[in-house]
Amino acid sequence: MAKYEELCRALLAAGYVPATVYEYLTAPPAGRTVVLRHDVDRKPENALAMAGLESDLGIHSTYYFRHPATFVPEVIGRVQALGHEVGYHYEVLAKARGDYTKAIGLFDRELAEFREICDVRTVCMHGSPLSRYDNRDLWKEYDFRDYGVLGEAYLSMAGGDLLYLTDTGRNWGGKHSIRDAMPGAGVAPVETTDELVRWVESSGVEGLYLTVHPERWAVGEGEWAISSLTDFTVNIGKRVLQVMRA
């Protein structure tokens, strides 16, 4: 988490103005902009720690929570109270095994549960790497705007002027990512966070879009070791899946 703070401070020092997904879609800041998005796949307590760190730095970002994996009302409420946007990290097409009618029913019900505790204005698909279904395909049959949702964090942000980077697979270079990509967004020449910090300090890129998974940013050395081993194991599994689906 200390390394993430270093990254945040580098972004601010380089003149980037942080924005939530909702803010970028409705009133993007002028000049250098960084959209900070957090997919809370596991460890909601890490998301709360990260939200507090960002708040202390004057940063507002977007946190997408899964249902039910990280649907913890107390944590969600506290993250929103810190001034961050909270959204729904949906995975309903994978849950419904490709049944679109069942999937949209799940989406409606789970979204309603989120809205009992927070104001959800944007949503974001969860990659569901073990499933052959891409949850974004739900919107080929339906329109998320019919559910009072302004935007989808992939579909609504694609084709813009932001360079997209994600820590999926425990690196910034796009390795081990099955679905967490944004076509046409470009690739930054970095792998590690130290490289990203140096690149932020020297690059002339005006717009960045960073996806950060809080469970990947440990609060201590013991958790870091466990997280590193977990990601190493998961990445091996992703390689196998990519070969099988090739």
C-alpha cells in the first residue's frame, strides 16, 4: 500500500487531476487527467484502506464491488462517505451460464441491493476468467441505460483519449489478462510500479485510465508474500486457459 501511495503522489506531482468514472463521463477535467478505477474482486478491507489513503491525498476514485463476493454494506458505505464513487462489478452472464434472460434478471436484483445502500451511477463487468462468457455481451441484448445506469466502465470509456493500464496479473504490461483490456487504448512501456512512477514523471501523456485491484496491494509484508504466491498460481491457471481457448 505504501508503493501505491508513491504512485498516487507521483501522479499528483506530475499535474494529473484525478477523476471518477462518473466524473469523466459527465464533466471531464481540463488538462492532465487520471481516471482511477478499483475492481474490488476480493478483500474489501483492502479497498477501505486504499480509499482512506486516497482521501487523505485529496483523491476521489471509483470502487466497483462484486455481488456477493465483496458486497459488504458497512465497507461500501464507508468508501462512499470518503467521497468516492461506488459502483456494481457485475458478472451475471457468467453466473447465468449464458442465459441472457436469467442474467438481466440477476442484474436488476443485484443492482437494486446496491442501491439500497449507495448511489450507483456506473457499472463495470467482472472478467470471470473461469467462464467462457464475457459479461459485457449482456449489453448486446439489453441497454444498461434502461436501468438508470449512465455508463459501463469498459464500453463507455472505449475509444477515448485515455491510455489504459491495469495491474491485472500483477504487472502493468497487460500480461496474464484474459478480458481486462480496452481496444484502441494503447500500451504504456512499463511493467513494474517503479517503472510506472518514473514513466509518469517523464511522459507527456495527457490522459490516463488506471485499473487497480485493492487485494493486490498488501498492507504488510506477510500479506504481500501470500498475495504474491496467490497471483503466481492464478497466472499459471490463466496461461493454461489462454492456451486452451486459443
